[in-house]
Amino acid sequence: GNTGVALAMMAASRGYGACFAMPRILAPEKPDVMRLYGATTLLQPPAGYDDPEHYFNKARRVVEEDVATGGSSVWTNQFENLANFRAHYDGTGPEIWKQTRGRVAAFVAAAGTGG
């Protein structure tokens, strides 16, 4: 979704190819925007996490197959990448604390990957 759009934009700005596996049920505007940046999108059918066709598993497999044949693909591992957590722990949290002068009464956020 949003992380993919940002990565597609970054890849285009640097002249890299980009390929993203995502659920077919995503809002169509997201893969459309990614394709406008030149990315390939692999829209996967709804599937359980343990299914090889789940978009997370598909993304990992595409990268593994590319690397095995000498390619230079990188898998961001968006959902399990600890850099997502660290960015918020090291950056977002202290920023909120500073801006509220340490007077946070409540914090409400929607949970996503943090990517």
C-alpha cells in the first residue's frame, strides 16, 4: 500500500526497477500509482498467511528466485523488519514527547506494518 508507493517513487527517482506483491483486494489506486512510477505489481488472491500464494510469501519467493539466478533484488520484509519498529521507537516517539513537552495524556493510532 503506502509503503509500496513510497518505495516505487524512490526506485523511479534512482533508476531502479521495482516489483511489488500485494493483495488483489487493495484499493486499485495504489497499484495504479505504483505502475505510474514504473513498478511491476503482482496482485495476489486472498490467501492465508501459510499459503505460498499469500502476497508476503510471493514477494519473498520472487526475491529468492531472482537472487538465486544472480539478480540483485532486495526484499524489504516489511512486516517483520525490526527497522520499522526502531524508526518509531527512536524517532516518532521522542518527536511526540518533545512536541507535547512530555504531557501526553493519550495516544491513538491505527496499527499497520509501521513501514
